[in-house]
Amino acid sequence: MVRTAKAENNTEVQVKSAALLIDVRVPPNPEGAVLVLHGGGGRTGNMMVSPTQLSVLRMIPIAGRIARRGSGRLAVYRLLNSVRGWDSKHTPVLDAQWAMGQIADRLGKELPVGLVGHSLGGRAALLAADSDQVCSAVALAPWLDNSDIRSGPVDKKLLIVHGSRDRIASASRALAVAQSLSDNSEVGYIRIEGGKHAMLRHHARFDGYAADFAVATLLGESVGGPVAQVLNGQPFISV
């Protein structure tokens, strides 16, 4: 398929996409939409994404928990990227932009969108958050680059959740990016003590914070715990 998206210099380009948008739960009259983005390192030769790779499977319970918390008010989708990893010529940000256009087409209207991503998907969520329809973004254990420390999206609600024992994605770099992004958006950073990149041991916290942030920012629901503290203006929390 051919789609139009914004390149890094903000010009519109037409690109071919092999990305796939998967319905998780789409109620009849949703009030908002959540797009869940997977991670996964690159492979030689622009290897296609497999629906059975661990980085993809990891997002299924997260998407399911968001759908349950949405209580029939949120349309929830998962995205399979065009290729694995982060190709500088065609990044997951372009796939996310395409997916948001598809969501609007499927629903027949634009709704406020929340992005939730893990690892490189977390990076894509933060970088794609400058799209007009995006209200909020959650980056779970995001793999970030120093180049991501920039002005960032404006007037968005952003949350980064990172494990203190992550040896794949730098927690200190994620914190630096969070501090940089806070110049123009509301940004919270939750550090999970003992958490690792795969989010296995503390998955309930990673999943739960993402779901709480989505329903709070998109539906205005009251939540408790660390997410409530973040939304009340506390920028850094350790749990």
C-alpha cells in the first residue's frame, strides 16, 4: 500500500508500507483510540516483522489490559511494523503515522489517540507524539538515542517507565530525554526498582501504569498510585 507521511524534515513523502494494523478491541462508539507499538532489534536485509517474535508477543497482554481498562470506551489496536529495527530511511515513526491515519479511516473520524510502545516502540511513541491527533504517549523501557534529546512534542502528556536493571536500553538516557521533553510537555518518569528490559518480573506494574495513563489522559478517569502522582505534577517516582 502507498501512504503519505511526514519525514524528519517535516516534508510529506509517499512511501510503501508493509505494516499491519490489528484490531484488539473496537467498541461501537469509542471516545478515544490507543495504538500499541512493539520493539525489536534490527536484522540484516530489512527483515520483515514476524507476528510470533517475542517483541511482538510481549505487547499482546499490554494491549489487552488497556482494552479491559477502557471498558468499551477505547478502541485499541496493535501495529506490526514494516521491518524489524530502526531503518533510517523508513522508521517505525512513519508506520505509526500511517496507522493513525488508518484508525481514523476505520472509525470514520479522528479521535484523541494514545500511543504505548516498548523499547524501540517506546522511542517511536515519543517521536510520533507530535502528530495532531495524539493526546498522550507511554514509553516502556524505551531505547532512545542522544539525538532524541530535542524540543519534542508540544502540549502532550508523556510517561516513561523504566526498570533500574535494564541492560539493553539506557535508563539514564531515558531520564535525560524526559527532562528535555518536559520543556514543552507534561512528562513523568517512573523507575521500577529491579525492573529489566523484558518487563517480565514486574510486568503487572509496566502494564498497569500504561493502562492507567491511557484511561486517565484519554477518558479523564481517576486513577491512583504512581500514575496519579505523575498527573498531579510529580515528575520522578521510584517504586
